[in-house]
Amino acid sequence: DAGVIQSPRHEVTEMGQEVTLRCKPISGHDYLFWYRQTMMRGLELLIYFNNNVPIDDSGMPEDRFSAKMPNASFSTLKIQPSEPRDSAVYFCASSLVGGEQFFGPGTRLTVL
Amino acid sequence: DQQVKQNSPSLSVQEGRISILNCDYTNSMFDYFLWYKKYPAEGPTFLISISSIKDKNEDGRFTVFLNKSAKHLSLHIVPSQPGDSAVYFCAASEVGNAGNMLTFGGGTRLMVKP
């Protein structure tokens, strides 16, 4: 298996623009997670899905952030409008129930 | 308030010696603990885990110790190798979450000098 795939790997955008991050989990995994890593807050969970259904989105910072999982092989994290403080590395991870989480390589987002 | 803390942001160790990375937690509901390793420009990768019913788990050069009364766990790497140089994250999950919803510490950067 190719592992968790994320795109793009790098994204540079201007404040106010919409940003969409994409993730393809490992085939057969039931859970999908979105994390954000910053120097100040470390690695924090934003939202996670079980069988394509959002289970906990309490980590989503504000209404500008939204996540969807239309099917078992694809998820998006959208920021609209983006702000400079959203600059971070965003990771997607997937797992089987009770299993270890496998992380993608991350998307480095820079909002100017 | 951080529920999982790694108080040492960095650690430098000589090749062949033991590396000890520490992690403290505050949430009594945590019952499953994991260590992840992260290289630059890559996602974290799972290293080793321990359930609260154990106090030690070993996998090759890596051993995790859990002290529930002190709410403390540690990762021992023996012997340390230059390839172990990375950022190490401690993570924990609560009872009933089956390891699925993880709370991460801030990470410790380990540098192993040849």
C-alpha cells in the first residue's frame, strides 16, 4: 500500500483565499484524522471520522474550517477565508479500530 | 491546559549510549500510551505503545515504561544510533477510545552524535 497520501505537499496563498487540503487514507481503514502542527501548540487533533462520519470536531478552531469525507477513500479540509495564523503543517492520518495511526507526509500551508 | 507534556524540548546523546525521553500526563482517564517518531518533512510514524495494565513494553532497542501512580512514562533507546535522531512525540488516549483519539505531547528533539 502507498500509505496515506496528502496533496498538495506545499501551499502558499494569500490571506482571504480559500484553501483545500486533500487526503487519501489507507484502503480499509475505518478512521481518518486531521491534525495541525504549529510551534506554539504542537500537534493537535482537529477532527476525526469513523466510517466517513465526523465523530468529534471539537478541535476545529473556528467556523472558517470545515472537513468532509464523501467516501471511504477521500477527505478534504477546507479553510475559507484563510488567515496568516492558519500557517502550519496539516497532517492526515488513518487507522483501523483500536490500531495505530498512520500519518501522511503533511501539507505545509503558508498564508501571506 | 496541556494534558500530555514533554518537558524537555531537546536531548543530545552520544552514539551507543542510552537515550531516555520523558512524558507526563494529567488525565486519569488515559489508559493507552504511544510513542511516535518524526523525521523532517515526514509524518509521525508509530514506534511503540503500552496499555495501562502493563508497566513495561519492549521492542528491540526500544522500551517504554509506565508509572501510573506518577502519571509518567518514558522511552528508553539502547543503544542509541545516529539514525534515531528525530522528534519523538508521546501520545495518550482515554478509556473507551481504543487508541483512536490521541492527545499528543509537544515533542522532544533527540540528537544522537556519532
